[in-house]
Amino acid sequence: MSLFDDAAAYLSNASSLNDVSSVVKLELYGLFKYVTVSPLPTTPRPSIFDFTGRAKWDAWNTAGNTYAVKVDAEKKYLDVARSLGWKEGIAVPEPAPGTSQSQDIWDSDSDEENKASKSSGAAQGFGNSVSSMARPEDEKDNSLHGLVISNDLQGLLALLEQDPNVDLDARDDFGYTALHLAADRGHKSIVEFLSKKGVDRSVKVSWQRPILRCSRL
């Protein structure tokens, strides 16, 4: 096993990395894809509404435009891994009971990236997956934005009945209001409901992708 594979295996299983920031994980993801697939993304940049896919694509693209050769990207990956506790020759930690490998923000790649990784023989290490910002399908999000995304008007009515002071113009973690999300997904009944509630239709999107070490957008 190469040092890179060893580091990737360590990062995939170390439970102590659960609290590592998304910025660092995105950097590792971009470096991983650079080394195991190609220097630059192999698919078009995802839609702005695919928050996770877009952030991952940008991380990969940033790595490709930061490091001139593969060996430099691999060296950086190893340096970050060392800063997170990996040591050459260290035994790869076993996943905690009841958890799966890569118990971090990365869960599964898009079909396109999976195909690219498999065709390149990429190792299934830290980075070959997608952020848990996209919630599991069986986890119900009863927040304002979660109800809007799921087109749950009855749930939204119940939320407002429980708390009439809910700020309908509040932004989610990516800078979108409930109206932005409903309009983008074509949830006409919720758009009409929010409009009748007097939401601010002039609010503009303010989301920007996570800032990586390379500040170029």
C-alpha cells in the first residue's frame, strides 16, 4: 500500500476526525480526486442549487488549478493527513460499532463521479463521496426550509400554528429564503402561501461556496 493509500484509509476510519471542518474536508476531497481521478473535474459544474455537488466540484477544480503536478497534490494531501494525526505505518483504526467507513461529511458520490472513480481504479478513501449536508432520505426535516423543500404545506401550516413568530424571510445556511427554495422547485402552492404571508420578494441570494485555501471563485 502506498503512503497515499495508507493516509486515505486512515482518514476514512479515524473517528477523531468527526469534528474536522467542512473546509478541510473539501480540501482533502479536491486533492483526493486530483490524485485518484484527474487534475480537473470530469463533469460540468453542478447547478447552484446543488449545494453539495457544487462545493465538491469547486474543491476539485481549485486543487487542479493550484497544483501543477500530481506529486505536489499528493504531498499536500499527506501533509494535511499528518496534521490530522496520521503517521506513516500507523495501524488503520477500525470503524466504531454501528458506523460505516468514512463516518464524516462524505457519504456517496454522484453517479458520474462514481463512474469516473471506478474507471480510474481510485481508492475508496477520504474524499470519494458527498456531504451529509444532503440529509438521509428517511430523516424528516421539520424546519421552515426543510418543509418548503419537501413541499409540505400542511407541515408548514402546523409549524406556523405552533410558532406564529417564525421568520419566513430567514435564510438557510446557504443564503436562501423559503421563497427562493419554493420557487426554484416549482412548489406553486407554497409560493402562493408565502406571498400571502407577505414575505419579502426582493430578497436576493447571498450564498457563496465555502472558502478554500485558494480564494479564487
